[in-house]
Amino acid sequence: MPTRNSDRFVTAYNRIDQLLKDIIGTQEHMAFFRLIDFSKKKNATVRRYEADLREYGDLRNAIIHNRTSLEYAIAEPHDDVVKNIEEIETALKIPVTVGSMFRTNVTMFQQTDSLSYALKVIKDKKYNQFPVYDGTEFKGLITPVGITMWMASTVEAKDFSRKRSTLGEILAHENSRENHQFINQQASVYEALEIFKEAVTRGRRLEALLITEDGKPNKKLIGIVTPMSLMKIK
């Protein structure tokens, strides 16, 4: 006998119920909607799927409380509903982290590097963000906006030269903008999305999130998240 959609739905719902308890650190019985209220304060994935979870809470109650027999459920969820609640379960159980999705070998620059060198990397690797260091100390993030601002301020200078100009000089134009933030590699992609959105609401545009093992700038840079790279996240 094939498994009914209602059975798959309720099974996924029950596992999500337990996952929400795990998030808030309780094993006490608690209404599903209260679990959502408490767990969303701690978990970006819950916040991402809050509306769906509340709808599925109502659907689960309709299935369970109006069941007329063990064999008959008053509501059989559509295939796409079952698929979605199972995907939410997976997202909560095995979160997609920025470290797992965006980890890469990051090209890092020294503030003594020339603009000419950086532009060559732009051409070869299609980079738009340039983490700049003084030895191992992070100094800032250079972007096309910063390069444009610097060029606008120096283009009429007689000694203007891309080969002599250093990234340290350009960085002065970037450091007037808070254009980046560091993020822990274990942060979920939904947390990264929230960081970008919250920055916009504060009138600040983030060009990138810089990934390190613990989210601190004194650790090795292991990846970069940009608003464009997050467009593929559902």
C-alpha cells in the first residue's frame, strides 16, 4: 500500500516539531505556534519559512483533529505541499551554511600592490571585490565603486598612474564606507540574506560578507558572499 500524502506530511511535521524544540533547547510539550515564536528568535531558517510553518500547523490540525478513522484523513495535502514541508525539514536539520556554499580560494591583495595589478586580476578572474591586507592584517575591501571614486578624485592629477598608484591609496576612499562585514562559516545562507537586507534598511549597502572560521577578521579568509551570489537562494 503506497504511503499517503497525509502520512508523509504528518511525519515531516512531527520531525520539524522536534527540530524546533532542539533549537530552543527544550523537550517540554509546547504548542507548535509557540515553538515557532521562540525558535525564530534564534534561527534564520525558521524566520525564512515562518509563514509556511504556520500554514502547515493549521493544515496538520485539520488532518489530525478531523480524522474520522485511522484509514481516512479529511485532508490529503497536494504533492507540492508534502515536498515543501520535507524540504523545510531538511533545511532545519542540515542547514546550508555560507562556508559550505561559498568556500573558495580567495585572492588576497597587499595594500602595496598596484592598481594596475588589481585591474589585471579583474580582467582575468572577473572579481569585483578585493580584500586588502597589510601582511596578515585585514585593512579593507576594495570594490569597483571605490576605484571609481578614487579615479574621479585623481584623474586630473599630473602624476596619475595606474602602475604607481597602490591599493592602499584607493582604500582610503573605501574606508569611508562600511561596505563589508565578516561572517562565521557556520552561519546559514538565510542569515547571510538577512544581514544584507538589514543593512539596506539602515541605509547601508554591503558589497560582501567575508567568511572566516569564526567570523573574526584576524582569521584566514575562506570565502566571499555577495548579494548577487545569493540570488539563487530560494
